[in-house]
Amino acid sequence: AAEEHPAEIWCDSLKLGNLQLVSKLKNPSDSCSVDVSSVWWEVTGCKESCIITACEFTVSLWKSLDNWQWRKVYTWHFTEIPVLQIVPLLDACNLVCVALGHLEIREIRLLFCSDDDECLKQSLVKSGNIKAVLGLRQKRLVCSNGTLHDHRVDLMTFSESGRSKEKQTLMSPEETILAFAEIQGMQDALLGTTLTSNIVIWNLKTGQLLKKMQIGNSYQASICHKAYSDMGLLFVVLSHPHGKEIESMGTPIFRLIAINPKTALSVDVRPYSLPQGHTGRFLDGEVKDNLAAAVLTSGTVAVWDLFLGHCTALLLPNSDGNWSFVKWSDTDSCLLAGQKNGSVFVYSY
Amino acid sequence: CSESDLGPISLNWFEELTSEAPP
């Protein structure tokens, strides 16, 4: 049998791979689940890593108990516009942002608790036609909004309590930004990808647009996930939600390219494809350090080790249904995988 | 990746681009 179906045997050994199920959170809400993330929060006087889940009209914070059990401690409610995604502010404590909208983001709200009475609060941070948003370290948030003629890129910095914010405008590349990505280890640099296959770099301290670099037509509508600066080059992880299948290498879900920011020249380094026998396009995903995870249109989650260059784990749809969103926990090597019915599974990697 | 593919590489690219870009 192994000789007849070598690809299937290999895929079987990949299922779960390095992932081990450690716990499950079940949101009893009737509404559709949309996102999950991890966040630092001070609960009963102690700062700890919590899980935050989003349904269409609620966002809930879960505190860890013993033995990988979770208890819901806070729920913020929204009435008019549904939640689209959680926007974590990476190293912030007691602060998290959410993006609300229908198909496109219409509002970004900051969620926090008041110092005095621990009442749940939310404040409107930005409204309008928001195209891309990313939470950064040092309680900063960057978002691009507006159309071609009134395009703006804003950087906001929040105070510890979330009550006030400083706002700075970054120079616009004068085209639609699809996504932002931090450059690991360079807190004053920010990278973005645009609708017309440009990669742009900003200096966040000065607001300057440092470079706009064309990366070719094969990268149409690429989403940047993470960048690393090394030896004078930028290594950028991209996904291609509209990418075409390349027969010789299967379906590349992520791709690593190297760019020389001084000359704007770039080369392909490596595609990250699905194992033989698996198909699907990129739906949702996240890159943390050397690990990339993606939910595919097939309902499967796939994990790649960017250094090893191949898929190291597959989570096939289970009896509850397809996977619909996936995130890495910020504090430990855990994968948070969620389904529309409100189930979030925590896997250690 | 080599200089033949990517052109001259600078370790201080961020500082250099900042000084060259419009304020």
C-alpha cells in the first residue's frame, strides 16, 4: 500500500505533525465567530497571557485556569457594525483594538477597562473607508484609509490607560495599501504591499516614505506578513490570495523574497507550497518568527517552518467543520485555530 | 542572493534611505 500511495502515506504522517491539542474554548454565542488572538491582560492584579475571541457582535477575553482550561472574564458588546478582526497591539497590556465593518473596515475601536471601577470601555479610534490596519509594538497602530485622491496613512500611539492618543501622518504612496508588516528587529521601520504590486517602506519616526519598489506582475495583490532585515537585505514573506497554481511546485501559499532596499532589486528565495495531494488558496494566516500558518479555502490549516522550507503540520477539517481563522499565540508556541461555530482549539507546537 | 542579482548592498540602508528621502 505504501508503494502504491506514497503521497497519501506522507500526508498522513503530516496530519497534526508537530501540533498537539491542549485545550478547546467554546463560545456559546449563536453568532458567527470571526477571529482569535492572544493578549496580555491584568486580571485580579496579575498580568497574564489571555486569549481574546471575536464573534460578530461580541469580543470576549478568556483567562487561563489550571490544566489548560479557560474562563471568560470580560465581554465587550457591539450593536451596529459587526466585528471583522482583532487588531492586537503586540506588547501592550490591557489594551486591544478591533476592526468593525461589513465587507470593508468602517471603524477601529480600542477596548480597555477603566482603572477606577474595572468597567469595560471602548473608544472610537478611526472611522472611514479603512483599507489596511496593523497593531505595532509600543502601543502603536497604523492604518490607511481613503480613496486614491484623499489617501492617508496614520500612525497612532496610545497612552497606558487608552484614554489619549498621539497622531502622526505618514507620507502616502498615493495608491491603495493592501497590508502592513513589521520588520522584525527594526521598530522604526514599517513595510506595506500595494494593489499594484509595490512594496513600500516608511520611517515611522520621521513619517518619510523611504522607498517604493515594484516586485513584478506575478505578485499581483500580494499580502505582506512579516519582514526580516539581515546583512543589508530585506526578506519579506508574502501570500497570494489570488495566486495561480504552478504545476511544477503545487500551490504556493506563502513566498519568501529578498529585496535590496537600496537598489529596489528583488529575487525569489523560496515558495512555501502545499504537500502533494492537497489543494486550496490562502484565506487567512499569520507569520510569527520562523513559523507561518494559513487557513486554506479547503478548510485545512497548514503550517510551514520558514527555515526548513516545507510544510510541517496539517490540520484537516474535523467533525465540527472547516477551520476559518488561525493565529499564533504571542506569548508561547501555541497555534490558535477557530471555526465559525465558536470553537477555538489551542495546539502546542 | 548575491550582488550580481541585487546590486550593491548596504548594511546601513535604513539610515541612508532616510537621509535621501524627501522630509
